[in-house]
Amino acid sequence: MKNFYVYQYINPLSGLPFYIGKGNRSRWRAHLKETKETTTNYRKWCVIEGLRRKGLEPTIEKIAKNLHEKEAYDLEEQLIKKYGRIGIDPGGILTNRSLSYDHPMSGPGHHNYGKPVPVPDENKRRTAISKAKKGRPNGQKGLKKSETMRKRLSAAKKGVALSEHHKRRISEVGSGPANSQYGSWWVTDGTQNKKIRSIEDMPEGWYNGRTVTHITGFKGSKRVR
């Protein structure tokens, strides 16, 4: 039966089509009822939604009527090839994803059929992020966390179980040669403190420990070992 037609959705701002379709009965109006959750063509929905936010509606025209289904398929494909698809064909202006519904989104009709699925390189991704951040100022540097934020961070850390590997790494870094303070200790002359390495001789008039001064409620100095 020759009850099929081919239609186009036109952007009233540019006067150019942004979607070509084929159907029968009330198929040409179906796209106007789609929502973000129900649409199968998000790009097309975005164009329609963008127009509506400006108080506009797409212009819909039936290009050809009274066609056999095969004729409708062929004409739809010809028009999609003529205008091209955004992101698929060079200079394309249509939001269509496939050449026609006779060429489904999977199998030989799909434009990526037979192409290997790219596997993202995690190392390259991290390197790219690192390069992008270099030289850029840290927007949080120098800012003090509010009391509410401090409490949230503290609560988030409570009850977090560390793996045995994590515990072992903390232990390794916090003790022995891996610790930046390994092989050094505090010495004082009764007024000032400093750290010396185990290979250094004790300065004359100095001894092990630290002296803390200006403690609220305490007069004089206090020796701390």
C-alpha cells in the first residue's frame, strides 16, 4: 500500500532541516511528545527542547506522500546522505543517527559496524589530567574549612577499615629509613631547640630533649624529652 511518507523537521531559526524521517499515520508528530527519558535520539530531543525554551516549535514538512515503504526508505536515505549527520558525516547538519530505519543501530547498517571498540589507556588519561593541572593555581589553597565541613570530613573517615596492604605501607613509611626523620633527634641548649643527625657530634652546651617556652599558665621553661 502506498500509505508512507517522508518528512523533515526544520529549525525555524536557520531554516535548515535537522531531522529526516519516514513513516505513516501520525508518525511525523511522535517526536514532539518525547521526553528526555523516553527519547531514543537525545541530540534531536535537545534541538526541539532548545527551541521550546525560546518559545518556538520546529517546522514540520512532508517532503513526499503516497509512497510504498521501500520508496520511503530509499528517499529517506537519499536525503540523509544529502545533508549529512552531525558527528558522522563531514559538515553534516542532521541529528539522525542512522541512514534510515532500514539500517538499524546495530549490525551492518550501523556506521561503526566492524570497527574495533577502542579501549581507553588509563595511563594516558592520568598523564593528560596531570599535564592539564600543572601551572594552574589551586582554588582551595589558603582557604580554611568551615566547622561543618571539618565535622563532615571527620565523620566520613570514621569507621573506614584499612586493608592489610595499606596498614603495612603506612607502617613502612612511618618507621625506619623510609621515615624522613629517621636517625635524627631533638637537642636543646635550654633556650632554643634543633634537630641533629646521628652522625653529627653533640654541640657544646647542648643536650638531648626540647625546651618549650611561653606555655600559658607556666612561667619559665619546661624541658621535654
